[in-house]
Amino acid sequence: MVQCNASFNRHAGTLRGLHYQAEPHGEPKLVRCVRGAIFDVAVDLRRDSPTFRCWHAVELSEQNGLAFYIPPGLAHGFQTLADDSEVLYQMGAPYVAEVARGVRWNDPAFAIEWPDFAGERIIGERDRSYPDFAA
């Protein structure tokens, strides 16, 4: 089953995430930026993985046309690099609100090197309130 969702972000510097679904409802995602540009991040939360707590990022934009596959068990987030950025998601599992989780975007356990942003980052209350990752 594939579900498609979109996220429209009016301002550069908008940060969303880091989101994931707890097992057994992990969701694979295919992410693409169809307007504007984003710095897209995945963090491995699979305890038995050799890349546990490691992150990988890619710039997605309407110009480069790239897509980023994120397997189940990884948290996902992004920061917009341009105004009016639109992100499309294809998810291989249904959304289950009861198992939706998140970890703090700037948790030192991950040490994600987010792009510098001269202005103020825009972070929603839910994303600001996520806890640090408990290893």
C-alpha cells in the first residue's frame, strides 16, 4: 500500500522532524522536493544496525529532481532552503497516530550538521517538544 502526502512550507528556515513510527508500524518513505529546496535528513534508530544513531542528508530540489528513500526504523526531518518549498512523500505503510514518534532535531546524540541559517528557524510546537533520543 502506498500513501502520498505533501508538505507546503512558506518560509526558508522551516524545520520539520525528526519523525518516525514505532515498530511494528515502521514506514518506508520516498521523499521528493517538487518546488523550492530542502536539506533532507534520515537518522538510523535501529539498535541492531551498524549505522545506529548515524545520519545522512541530501539536498532535494526542484532543480536536481532527486528523491531520497528512507527505510523503516529511521527518523526523518528536513529544513527548507528556499521560500515556498513543497515536499511530496510516498509512504509504504499507513499512518498510525498511536505509534507516531519523534526525537529532537538538534539532539547531541546525533550531532546533525544542519545548514546555517541567518534568520530564525521556524519550528512547530510539536517538533520543538520532542525529547532527546534515549539510547
